[in-house]
Amino acid sequence: MIPAGSVASIGARTLRSVAELDDALLLPPDARAEDLARVGERYAVAVTPAMAALIDPNDPSDPIARQFIPDVAELEALPGEQSDPIGDLAHSPVPGIVHRYPDRVLLKAVHVCPVYCRFCFRREMVGPAGLGTLTTEELDRAIDYIAGRPEIWEVILTGGDPLVLSPRRLREITQRLAAIGHVRVVRFHTRVPVVDPDKVDAGLVDALKASGKTTYVALHANHPRELTADARAACARLIDAGIAMISQTVLLKGVNDDADVLTALMRAFVENRIRPYYLHHPDLAPGTSHFRLGLDEGRALVEQMRGRISGLCQPTYILDIPGGYGKVPVLSPAVREGDDGCFRIRDYRGGEHIYPPPAESSVANEKG
């Protein structure tokens, strides 16, 4: 946890640089601030007070610190890692829209976040130097795109984190989506209830509701310690207002690659009326290899949970096929392990892919 002497200096301030993390005594004891500053120059940094308060800087294995405190390993990009690992840009017909599946689109109104995860698959797009917030004209084009395609049943607001927007801006977007008859579900992907729970007030909750539509909030949390009393209260405010919640978690080496930790996290979701949804295999984003397990390791962890915890607590373990070919459940027949240590993946259109991609295979095999 944060040393007592540094609490006053942090206050309600989000820490946005390695220098500020150093001043708050949040860097690991053996870390060199000048080395980590190079990471901060390359990728955005932000740690909210709620997350800073959970970090034990004297624990080199602290799972909260590992998610948010820069690491020099982030400067080690491997062959096969990609700046757009799941192919957002290839499926973006207009700014702010990703249309990968027929019945749903992503609407990325903003590319900033309250915190910046060190494993983020959109790390090349988010942050102060990222793609920014849609202009009025770009948002108009994005809404027009949705309105003009009756096959779009669901709109997923992501980014960035859409809940960094003001309630006024969020209400404007939800009202415009409410006016589109064929859109029936509006979903928000966010970390805000965990990393900035006080922001989830009555005004924000009301702004998420689109009249005549069903609203879902997908909460990104990776470790049971993130579900503090304040976070649980924030989720309760959403659910009590009629907003359904689901979870998404990234399987991360050194954070939650343990059956007991995953079990505690999934149970915490269910206890707080949040349905476990996706357990993501980490994507091939640059400088994130220190977070990645092999698919075989992930499968073994998920199998360990099967039978020992309620079916209510079982997420779907999924891989987003590199290149924008969509998601596939890792435990399904669409994923087959080959004799060469690689997996053969069949996408939902029937296409076949190798994972890890050939450029990554030798690295994966060296790691065992």
C-alpha cells in the first residue's frame, strides 16, 4: 500500500509521469527512474489515487503495481508484436467506428483513459499522443454510419474509456443512439468503477441510459484487490439503476495467472451481481511479452477452475486472432494444438491461422 508519508502529496491527483510516481514512492526499490522515464516517453502513464492506494511498492510482485507502473521490459518489442494487434484500423470505415462483426460496431469516441494499463493492446492509439477525442464532425459521421446500417443491433462504446467523458457528452451520445430504431443494445467498456469509483455518481449513471434500449456496462478488472468497497458501491449504483454488468479480465503473467486468484476474482464479480464474461488471452501488443502466457498455460488454468467453482463464475477464455479475424473461444474445437508447439485457429468465417504467428513462434518455443 502507499507509504503514509506520501498520501498527502498524492491527494486526489492522478499521477501522470514517472517523476510523479517517483515522488509518491511508488517505483520499485531497484528501479531506476531515468530508465522508466524512457518508457513514459514511449507510452502513456496514469495511476489514479484509488489504484495508487492499493500498491505496495516494497513488494516486487505486487499485482496492482505490475498493471500500472512502467517497466523497462516495455521497451523490448518482439518480432510478431503489432501496433494494431487485433486489426482495428483495417475495420474502421470512418473515424471512431470499428465494424468487425455484422451485427455490432465499436464506437471509439475518445482515446484517453483514467489509467493506462502496461499491457494495453491499444497502447499505440491511446493517451495524450494518441488518436484523441472525436471531433463534432467525426462523431456525426460515426452516428450516421450506425444509423445507415440496419444490421447493427449493438453499439459498444470503448476507446480509450468512454466514462472519462462528462455526463453531458455521454448523454448526448446515448440520446442519439436511442433515436436509431435498429440499435437495441448499448454497451460501455470501462475501468472507471474500479479505478475512479467516485465518478460513478447519479449524473453519470443516468447519462448511460438510452431510452428504449438495454444498457450494459462491461467492467475491466484483473485482480480481486481491485474490487474495493468503493468499487463495489460504484457497481451497485449502476446495477440498482437497472444497468446490467458483465466482466472482462485479461489473463496476465504475474497478476492473475493462478487458479486461486482467478477463482477469487470471478466469485467477487458474481457476489456483486456482475456476470463473468470474457477472460482475454493477452494480445501481441508491442513491449508486452512479459505479460503473456502460452495458450497451453491458459487452458490449464481455466481447466483447474472447472468443477471447483460454480458455473456462474466461469468466464469464456478467448483469443482475439491477430490481424483482425475476430475472437475464438480457446477451449473450443476451433483451436487445435499442433506438433510444432503452435496452434491452428479457425475463425468464424472458416479461415485458418497459426498462433503464435510465425514471427513469434521461435520466441514462444524458447520460453517453453
